[in-house]
Amino acid sequence: MQLYTYYRSTASFRVRIALALKGIAWRPIAVNLARNGREQHSAAYCAINPQERVPSLLLNDGTALIQSPAILEYLEEVFPKPPLLPSSPLERAKVRAVAAIIGCDVHPLNNVSPLDYLRQRLGGDKIAVSNWIAEWIHSGFRAVEKLIEEDGYCFGPVPTLADVYLIPQIFSARRFAVPLEDYPRILRVEAVASAHPAFVSAHPSMQTDSP
């Protein structure tokens, strides 16, 4: 498999974590979102991903999968061990709810496209953009803090899909200097994950395209 990825893309980070947790071999293909006219808009990459975003997972048969939620579902279905979702339907729903808060309500509003729109179309300065980012991270994290458990990862002693979504968003919060002291449970999850080889290897600082 080949993963079209950008080192600090949180959506790419999610997929890298899942691949590592499941022990799946893959090769990175860096797509730089920041320089050279933004490589995600190149004709070559657009042929792989018409949405011109990362990540994209190129399977061994040449099929390209896009959108991190769809990629993660595919990996869970085709490579079920170790599972990223609990066996109980109720517990799966709890895990998916936390993942959805991050994936649907927080990350899209902090993504490159809306931030560029704020800056270029609405004239938002650095302070306005920073306040926008912090507002939506805090909004999501306040809910997540109440939903996750008091020990271990988000929902117990093993990582789940909730952790796959949460850890990259914590990285993003730190990147944008969003204070996190009001979220002790989230910080606990960060500390636990920081000792897990899968999360370590997937971290932006460990990627081949990291400066």
C-alpha cells in the first residue's frame, strides 16, 4: 500500500496510526500542502484524489481510497485485528461519537481550506484566525472530556477509533497554541498514547517529509 500523506495533516495522522496499530506495511508518498504551489492541486494528484486533499490510500491493485473515515472503515473491515471498535454495539456507538465530534465538528473548521478562506476572503488577521481555531477545538474538547473514561485510553486499556481521532487533534491544538489544562482526561490519553509505538511512529515529527 502507498499512503499519500502530509506530515502535519491530522487526517493523514489518523490513517498512519491505524496502519501502525494493525501492523500493515505501507509506503509514504509526501504531498506538500504548503509549498510549490501546493502539490495537492497538481494534475497528477488530482487524478488520484479529485477532492485534492490528503490522505489517499493506494491499494496494491491500484485502487485509490480517499477520505480518512472511509479509509479507516476499510482498514477495520479488511484487517479486523486488532479491532479499533469494541464488540458491543453500545460501546461502539460511544467510540464513534467521540470520533465524530473530532472528525465532523472540530477538524473541518480547522482545516486548510476554511482557514485560507478566513484569511483571504474575509480578511481575518492572525488573532482572528487563532481565536477561530481555539473556539472550535475548545467546543469539541469540552464534550470529549466528559465522554471519555477516567483511566487508560479514551475507553479503557487498549486504543480505539476514538484515540485514532483524538491524538492528532491534540497535536493540532498544541500546534496552534490552544491551552489544554482544562482537559485532564484528554491529557491523560495523550500521555498514555505517547508511550505506544504505533502513535510514536505515526507522529508528524517522525515522518519523512517533516522539516
